Amino acid sequence: MTQQTLSMSVAQFEAYVVRALNAAIAKRDLASARLALQQGLEKVPGSRVLRDWAFLLNPAWQDTVQAKNVRLRPPNASDADYVFGCFTDQAFMRLYNPARLATPPSREQIAKALANASFSLVNSRSTDWIIEKRATIPGSSQPIFEPVGLANLTNIVAGHRRAEYLMGILSPEDRGAGIAITTSLLIFDLVFNRLGCHKLSVVVMKDNRLSQDTCLSLGFVEEGVRRSHVLHPLDGNWIDCCDSAMLESDFRGNSRLARLSRRLLGRDVTG
């Protein structure tokens, strides 16, 4: 920080740091943004504004997280064909994100977005992962991971430490293999233990009873129904959606998640 900042009020200094952050992000320089943020927090460690920025710029949002048989990794431009296949699969999108059914992005749009994926959080308050399952190559002892679906955290609100969770498995035969539960445990560990979220929400179409029951079995609490919340872009019908959420305190006190995480992740993530 410069000599000029020494005479600033806290509010002026916060504004000064935020301008530096925005300038660095506009130049696609996350390293400089994080350095400016670190220097700002050293001067005013209690700043709510800067702590909110620290929440958004936490590198863990784009980390690869892994269990023995499931891995979540941030997508890159080489995943464009797979992601395009997901977005143009109507059966998958009907469950994952029906609002995108009518206007799926082109492969070129997806490739461009994936090339800029490291900036998706600060630009759109959303971040994605490719869900992969462990597989083996015949004749080889080396395991590989192959893509089976998508996971997303969106509607991220730094000031309230909350996010909305979406997850979809492309092939029906993979949906009963424990991949969805393991994926959710990895996401819970990330958002509550590493990112410091207070609340994780899910919005499920009311007629998708299996997904809603799975959410409730994992410890989400149903908070209400959004009546006629989504207009189906293909058949024109209005769809009710169920709102459910998990607070950090729900997560910490969930003995079933403790047992599941010990079995599937090799550790209790709720403690």
C-alpha cells in the first residue's frame, strides 16, 4: 500500500482496495487481486467488505476434490465436447437445469466459457466441476477417472455465506452407484469446512421425488414450495419447485453424514 493510504478512513481504504481488486480482475490477474486483498486485510483485518472478497477469492472454489472412487475437478476447454453433450441431452437437462432446455449454448460458447472458468466465480457468482468416477483399463493396474456428470455451486452470496447446489449424473446406470452421495459429501466438506459457508441450498422440481428424497435423507431441510416457479421451455407447463437447505449447524450435527463420510471419504467431515 502507498503512503497515500495512511491518511484514509476505513471506508475510503476499503474502496481503494476494491478498486485495486476490480482492476486486477479486469486484467485477468487473480494473483495480483489476491495480493491486494491480503495487504488490505493486514491493514483492516476486521473489514466486512474485504472479508467478503476473501470469501469469493478463496482458491478452494476451483480445487479438485477426491474420494477413492469419485473425483470432482474444475472443467477446462478440453471438456467442451462432454459439457456440450450434457447440455444437449434433454433427459439430463430436464433434471439438472430445465431452464436451459430451450436455448442450450453452442459448443463454441461452452469452449469460450470453459477457457475463462477460473473467473466464473467473481464474474457470475458460479463455479463448476466435472464429476468423474474411477475406472480401470483392461490389462493395466493404473486407474483412470472418466466423466459421469456435472456439479455446480451458483447464486453465491458472499455477504451471507450461502450458495445453491446443483448436481446431475448423465447416465441412469451411474445414478445408483453411490456417485451422487459421494459427490455431495465432497461438496459439503468443501463449502462448510474449507470455504466457510453458512448455508447450502437446493432447488428441486417437485415431480423429481427421487432427488428430493435423496436431499432430505442427506440432511437438507425442506423450507417450502415455489409454486409454478419454472416454465418448462419445451411443453409450456409450469413446474413447482421444492426449496431445501442445509445450515452449517445441520451439517455438524448430522450423524448419518458422519458415518457416510467415514465410509466413502475415509474421514468424518462433519467434525
